[in-house]
Amino acid sequence: MSPNEHAPPELAEIESRVLFNWIFKLMIRDLDEYLRAQAAPISSLQYGVLRVLRHGTQNLGELGKRMLLSPATLVPVVDALVKQRYVSRERDPSDRRRVQLSLTEDGNALVEQLACQPLEDSYHRAWQSLAPDQRAQLLSLLRQLIAEMSETPEEVRARLAEIVQTHWRQRA
């Protein structure tokens, strides 16, 4: 056991945790406001599920892994999306115990409609206020933090690259 193992976290670490949490909550608030302004009949979490399913059929475990949420958390979210006919559930033909989730035509149309609108929220404005070198530094530091927090940094880098490429393909 190292001498610092039980030492209290330094103040900067605590502050960074608080700030990350605050940024996350502000981004969720802005997304919820955006969805309300678009008269979207879904929550920000439901929107996240639809966006993930847009990239292909998945079971609940895979969806949870991609969204960093437990399947138990996602069950009521998926239930509501199925009820609204944005998501369909079907048995996996190769393993009848598994249930596959996929977007319906209505779900895909809703995601298309919402993704076409630019999200010029408080994060966008804050990002634009940073100088290009500050943006690059922030991105580099965030990538480093995520890689260090992950069990498989290579997987994180690959997933991040996939997300960025998919986003640019959708905008093109």
C-alpha cells in the first residue's frame, strides 16, 4: 500500500469532478430544452438510445455497454420507445433467448428530423469562445483522461474514432 493511497484527494481533483458533473448536467439540460423546442415526444435519454440504435441492431446488454448504463436502467426507457413505436423488439433467430432492439421507420425518421437541426446550445457557445489551441489542448486532455480511466484504452480510441466518423458521415 502506498503512503498516498488513503490520503484525501487533492482539491483540484475534487473541483474537476464537480466541474465535469456540472458540465454534464448543463448539456443534458440544453438537450432537454432542445427536444422540447422541437416538440419531440422523447427525453434526452430516449434520444440517446435512438441515436445508438441508428447504427445497428443491438441487444440490451450491448446497448448498455455503449451507453455506459446498466440494462436495468435502460429497460423502462426501451419499453417507452417500443410503446411509442420508435423501437422494435425481436427474438434473435440464432439465439431465441436474446432480444434484439432496432429502430423502426418512425424512430429513424425522428432521429433524422432532430439531427438535422443545429444544436447551438451553451456548450456550443462556450466551445466557440475558446481559441483553436485551447480546443486542441482540451480535446487532448479529455482523450487522455478517458483512456486512463478505461480498462482498454485502444478500445476507447477506436470507439471515439467511430463516433466521430459516423457523426461526420451523417452531416455530409
